[in-house]
Amino acid sequence: MSHIAPKSMYYTIFGILMVMTALTVYAAFHHLGVFNFPVAIGIAITKATLVVLFFMHAKYSSRLTKLFVGMSFFFLAIMFALTLTDYMSRGLKTYPGGAGGAGYGVRSAAPAHEAAPAGEEHKEGEAAH
Amino acid sequence: MSDAAAITGDAHAHGHHPDLQHHFDTLEQQHEAATLGMWLFLVTEVLFFGGLFLAYMLYRVWYHEAWVAGSKELSIALGGFNTVVLIGSSLTMAMAVRSAQTGYRRATIGWLLGTMALGLTFLIVKVFEYKDKFDHHHVPGYDFHVDAAHAGIAGPMEIFFSLYFTMTGLHALHMIIGFGLMSVITWMAYKNRFSPQWYTPVEMSGLYWHFVDIVWIFLFPLLYLVDRTQ
């Protein structure tokens, strides 16, 4: 009725997932600068893709089901892209030589008592300590 | 299918598979509809957890220092152990579905019980992790405080732990629901309800369980790992 994959496939995928789990823990303890985050997310996305394709049988599903699978991540991408486009660009200048946009300095404009500029207050805390 | 039998109300004297419902033409069509419906539900689940991941991302950028400090309070040993346990439970679940596909009833029950055992292990470890957070006053809104070195970022750290508890808590809730589903499926398998022609509940529970696994695949690096070197 539907595709029956060999047992060896499931064990192989499990093995790859285990190796990648070890890899992501290993990478977390190495200073990769700005790449720590993309590496961790990249490994997670790869693991998730393997689970979807092989454990969840998306690879062997009908085209309509595949469309639905892709749709969930497509809408997720829209949600992330549009929201982050807004929040991540708030400190940017909106024209050459101009001041920042409407949300400029939103990070330091947060309630002063503890939120913002976290870095400086952290140093104060350490000094007091 | 036989319309005559349906009209006379003699529902199951006519010659179709007992698990084929009357509004479907074939078992294949029924199976396809169930799979599609389950994936549609999972789309809503992806977006449901997606909103929380988005909140995590924004606050992480705003309060990066608090995220680093909060993340370092979590135990990689316990989180890593749970990752192995949960991916292992995905393997046993996939094998349960395969056993159902091939009609091995005892194997199906065995793999399902194995999956439940691993799921329970995960939840028990989670209880110990949560208890540790209570002991260290890292539970938001419940006598929350951080050590003196982080006094200046106590507020943002409380946000970190709010998201930690919301995301892992909702994940754990999904696992508890999955455990309930699995209990029913195991009982049905015990009652010999499945056949290579019809094992839809096993497969749909499998899809759900794998989805819960995927959520954790993202939670583990994001909450426990990414800021270790900062």
C-alpha cells in the first residue's frame, strides 16, 4: 500500500542524527565567532530535514502531501523574514547621512532599570561584586 | 463499493475492508486523506512553535548578554542526554510504524512500548532540570533572582527563563499528549486492530511524535548550546 523502507535506512538515519548531535555539541565549545549560531542552526535544519524526509516518509509521499510539508516551512520563512526585516533594521539609517529610522536605538530606549545597555550594566554589576 | 448493501443498512456484509469508511473509494485514498490532514495539522503546529522561536530570536538580539548568561545556567549533559533519548524514541517510533506496515503485531507493540519508555525517560529528566531551576530561583515570577554578577541583567534573564519554560513546557505537554496517543495505539495493536492494509493510527501518531522530536532538535542548540563560547 505504501512504501516500506528497509530497516537499515532507519538505523542509518539514526546514526547520522547521533553524529550530528555530537557535532553540534562539539562546535558549541569552539569559538567560531559569528559562525557559532549559523553552524548550530544549520545542523538543526539538516537534522530536521532528515527526520521529515525519512522518519516521516515525506520522501515517499504524494506530491500534494509534499506541497503541504513545504508550505509549513514556507509560511514559517515568511513570518521570520518579514518580522526580522522590521526589527533588525530599526537601527539603520534610512537615507544617506541621515539619522536613524523611527525605531532607532530601540535597544537602549528600553526601560532603563535593567534592560538596556546590558553590557555596561553588566560591567557595573561585576565591579560591585 | 456496493451501494445496494449500504442502502439496505447492512453495513458490513458487503465486500470491502472493514476499516474502509464509506466516504472513501479505496484504502489508498483514505490513507492519503489521513496523511494530508495530519500534515495540515502539523503546519499549524510548526507556526505555533514558530511564533515562540521568533520571540526567542528577537529577545536574543536585544538582550544577548542575558541570553548568554541564561543559557549557561542550563545543563548540556542533561539536555544532550535528552536529545539522544528523544531521537532514539523517533527511531523506535519509525520501527513501530514499519512493523505495523509489515504486519508484525508483537514487534509493533514492542517498539511502541520502547518509544513510550524513552518518552517517559525524557520527561523524568526534564522534571529534574525544572527542579534545579526552582532550587536556583530561576523560575520567572516565583521568587526569581540571579547571582550578583548578573544583577544588572536580571530582568532580561527573567525573559530568557520565561521563554525557556514556555517552549520546553509546551514541548513537554506535546510529549505527554503523545504518550497518551501511544497508549491507545499500543492497546489497539494488542487487540490486533491493525493490518498491513490499515495501520493509519500508528502512522499518524508517528508523524506527531517525529514532529515533537523536531521541535526539540531546534530547542536543544538554541537554548543550551549557541552561546557557550561567548
